[in-house]
Amino acid sequence: MKPSRPLYEREPELAAATQAVNALCGGQSAGGLLVFSGEAGIGKTALLGEIRAMAADRCTIWSARGGETVTSVPFHVVRQLLQPALDQFPADETRALFGDWFEITAPALGLAEPRGPQPDPQGVRDGLDYLVARLASRLSHRPLLLIVDDAHWADGESLAWLAGFTVRLSELPVLVVQAHRPQELADRKADWGPAREVESGGAAGHPAQIRVALRALTPDATAELVRAGLGDHADDPFCREVWAVTGGNPYEVVELVAKAQDRELAPVEESAGLLRELGASARGSGLVARLERLGTNANRFAWAAAVLGTEISQELAATLAGMSSAEAADCTARLRDARIVSGFDPLEFVHPLIATAVYRSIPPATRTAMHGRAAWAINQAGLGAAAASRHLLEVHPDDDQELVAQLREAAGQHLAVGAPEAARRCLERALEEPPRRGDRASLLYELGCATLLSSPPTTVQHLRAALDTPGLDDNARVDATFRLAAALAHNNQLKDAALSLAAEASRTAPGPGLMRLQAAHFLWEGM
């Protein structure tokens, strides 16, 4: 199928996509995984747009996009993928789609309040697998295409689900197409460490897996792109300089051509010397200087939008920027004319590179204050502590006990939907505030519960610290000791597990707590 608009030197990538879509939509409805990687601005999003157009008449398409400022929001990408599809069904039919997994999985998608015990993260992922399989079967007349852009910025919970789900794709009429920046994904894996290793894109060697690395444009392709924007009279030296300034990065080429048009620059050799200055204004400090020239209000509004990151509400951005709705609308128009934002309400940045440059240009103290104000606004809107937590994580420690309480509440909400890593981040940040002396033991205990078996040595450290810190009531001490023993046993320290239980049992009064400790002690001692 011919692309709806030219994509220069992307024939191999489009051929791989055509092959995958044809396999999905053919008689066998073969699912698979298609992964595109490349540096920022290399054209991954444009390529995904072509795949969407290619499959539009033959597939049901769900899409999502990671965001640099929302990597700490659990299930953010999964919700983008599945919520629009589930919104098409009545409430009773939606519940039926989950089957027995409703109580475990629906809270992770924001479709139900958590009930019952804290769910196991693997159970939540299994429930998501079941749900997508049921949805795919309901769409039997049209196979399913899942598109995930900027997967390097997907939240860890969504990546963990995708990693497991893609292993099953050969069994389902589902094609997953991902795009990511390899270096950013590698950096995030390094931060996760061995306890949370996630392979974006599924297991290596998957029979239906195709990986394609995008490359920069050659001088010839760059010249075609320049002439498509400025006319066939653009001469070779001018086109060659565009390639030299941009390195063949398609986004930078398009931006540079647009700026040359704005300046009414003649596309000839005599103008080539001005291209480096123009190119610098499309990124980094040059972009920031261009933003500042739009005026103080527009600059402040752009900062507010960058702090919000995704699904940017004009009203909320205006609140953060401290301006009226009319001023916000004027700023939006100016930023849209300058190709910094697009859309109306919600807004989005034209390119992630712009969002990153604007966010990093905010003075640190101002950025911290804006995150604090964003958390306040989200709480005022009744969206809850979990929604505000990504902003609370960015606020500097200041002995604020209300912030400690909000982070603990957010951690509880994260645990209730099967996102212990998100809970851990909140509780670790709460410890830095720091909490009151009387609350510290309880917070350490909660942190141990959040990290339980994902990192047994860390769990042991937190639970031992909680037991050594005054403040835990008797029931919490019993549970902390029970969990400590489980973590020690998981770490192959069975003797230490038995000794810990025996020591706590010796100081526990008769009752159900003592019986629980004794039973666990007999178990680990026997093993």
C-alpha cells in the first residue's frame, strides 16, 4: 500500500510493516511483534502514523504513548490502550469481559474501586492478558493492532505487562507495534536493576518478532525533503548544508525548512550560511530563546504545560501559570503559531524534544513549586492522592507532615491496584521528608510490605529497621515479623527466618498473633 504522504528512505520499514499487517489480516490472522527503534526525531511517530493508515480499513486499532513526566504513573499506557475500547460496552457487559479477573484487574484500569486483599502484580498482568484475549475474540471480524509510541517512557507496570503479553502473540490475532529510543530504554533498565529487569518488546527469539532500527536520511533524501517544502529551485549547496546542520534527522530537517519559510530565506547557496543559526533555534537553548521571545505569559504557560506533561488541560495549565482563561487561550494561540504546541484542549507538545527542552529550561526552584501547585490542584479536583503523587515526588523535602500523609495514602492506593513499585517510590520519598518520629516505624513497615519479594534484601532491611524502631503496635509487629521471615526464606536464609520468628514469639503475649508466629516458626524450622 502506498503511504498517504511521503516518508523518505523508509522502504524497508514500510515493507516490514506491510508484511506484519498482511500476516495479521490474512486467513491465518497471525499475531506478532514489530519494534522500531531510533534516536529522537528520526521519524518513528510518522512511521507509526503510516502503519495506522495502512491498517485502518482492516484492523481495530488501539494506541498509546509514553511520556517523560509520567513514567511514575502506574498502568498509564495500559489505560490509554484499553479504556477507550472498554468504554464502548455497557457496564454489565464490561464486567462480563473480565470474567473472574474483575476484582483483581479492573482497579488497575481505573474502572472499579479496589476491594479485598492487595493483588499480586502477576495476577493483575494475567487478568490483563485474559481481558485483551476476550476483547480480541469479540473483534473476530477485525484483528487487533496495538500501537505504543515512545515505549522508552512507558510506566514500568505497563512495560512489564507488554513484555509478558507479547510472548503469547502467536496464539492471538493481535499485532503489537512499538517504537522507542534505545539509549533511553537502556538507561531506564539500568535504573530498575536486576530485581525489575523488563525486556520491552517481549522475549528475544519470539517467532513473530521483527525489530527494525531507523537511520538518518542521506543527503539525497534530505534534498528531496527540502525541495518538497521550499520548491524545486532549492539548489544543491543549500540542500547539502541543511543535511550537514541536521545530520539527516527528519524532524530537524522539517523544522529547519519551516523556519527558512518563515524567514522567506531564498534556498540558494548564498543563504546556506544562515542555516546553522536557524537550526539551533529548533532545539535546546535555541528553542528556549525562541520561546522567551513570545513573551513572559507564553513562556510561563509553556512551563506549566511542560510540568503537566500529557493530556494538558488549558484550565489546569492556566491555574499553574497563575493566569486567566482568556490569557491562557491567547498563550495557546501564540504557542501553536510558533509550532510549540498543537491541539486545543487537551494540548500536547508538537514533539517530545520540545517538551523536554521546555521542561528542563524551568529554573529548578520554580519547577519544584509548580509541581507542588499541580499536586494541590489535582487534589482539589478530587482526583486523589495517587494521581497527585507524580508531582509530590518532585517536591523537595521540607518536614511537611501533610505531604508525608499524602504520599502514604498514594502508596496505599498504588498497592491496592497491584503497583508495588509505584508505592515504593512514594514511601521512600516520604522517608526523606522526614516523617514524625512516631510514624517512622509504620512507614518502614509499609515500605517493607511494598517491596516484599521484588527485592528480598531490601525488604529485610526495611522490616528489620521497622521492628527496631519504637512505634509499631502489636499486630503490626507480628505481621512485620511474618513478612520478614518470608523475605529471609525467599533469600535462602531459612535459619535466620526461624530465629526471627522465635525471637518475636518470645516477647508476644498469648493470642492469635503468637499462634501465627509459632506456626510460621515450625514451618521454617522444619524446612
